[in-house]
Amino acid sequence: MTLDENLDSAIKRIEKARLEVDAHHIVKIVAISKYSKSEDIRELYSAGHRAFGENRVQDLNTKSQDLEDIPIEWHFVGVLQKNKINQLLKLRPSLIHSIDSLELALELDKRCERGVDALLQVNSAKEETKSGVDPLSAKEIYESIQEQCKNINLKGIMTIGAHSSDQKEIKKSFEVSRKIYESLPNASILSMGMSGDFELAIKCGSNMVRLGSTLFMRN
């Protein structure tokens, strides 16, 4: 399959899943291009896609320079190290998905010269291998960031589904995040679901999915 065929297929699968939720439920795709070349991004852009996500600041820097002639909507989805904050802010990403602590938010806020849109990452499955705040303290931390970080515009939350082959466990982790999202005033983005579980995530309320291999793998 070509990349535009991959995109068409993904859209059809998303349409089917979202219609099971609500005909008015809109789902945005962020194409995760961390394992892809700039040429692949350009090809998918030519097919009509606009939002792309990288998980390393250096890769985002390199690819945004390679593709500076086209107006890509860049997202940062990886773990953000404090020593990379200044470099990331210079790249002016559309959305930072991975604020994983109040401490990181305070450091980011301190270095911002202009407002930045971001999501709070929640470790909904409570897995030691994943970043993110504990779901029990997520609402409190979210509100603390809103109160203390005037340069960070929190738009909602991001989560990664449980690392499990058990669909019930994955669904449970998504439902935990959905409940947190619904408790947050003015939150508009619930980013959850990747190539292996995005349909389930949408059925659990996700309105933003992060797709890598689904879009970029050539068969």
C-alpha cells in the first residue's frame, strides 16, 4: 500500500469507530513520524495530511528544517528533558503532548517567552515503564499547572494505553483517562490511541489519535 492508501484506510477505520460513539464526534490524526524520513512526511502531506509528531527534539529540529517549505503542524510527543526545553520552544510546536509533572511544567513556563499549548500526560495504567502523572493526582496537578503556569495553555490530557494483549485492560486504562478528562473544566483534547489500539481508544472517547506504523508502513 502507498502512504495515501494507508491514510485513506486509517480514515475509514476512524470513521467507523467514531460513528459508534457519536456522529458529531470529531477525531484528529497526528501522524507519528519518528521512524520515518522527511520524504515520507512530504508524501503524506501531499496526500492531504497536515499534523505530524516527533518524540525527539533533535529529530523535530532536523525534519522541520528539511520541510520548512511546507506549513506542517508539528507536535512534540516524547519525553521532554529539561535541557531540551529551550531548543523545543525555538521550534514552536503546535502542541506538546508530554507534560509529565508539575516540576517540568514550572520549568517550561519559566522559559516560555510566549504561550504554548500542551497536554498533561497521565500514566493511566500505572506502569513503571511509562511517564506521566498518577491518575489519582492528575486533576490536582492539572489545576496546579493552570494556576501556576501562566505561559502554558493546557488543552487536555494524553495517555498511552496499557501494555497488554488483554483488551479489557487496555479499555480500562482508556476509561480512567476519559473520566479524568471529563472532570477538567474547558479541556478539549483527549489524546489516546496509537496504531495498535486507536479504534478502541476512540470508542472510549478519544478525539486525538497518534498513528505511526498504520500510516507509514509500506506493504
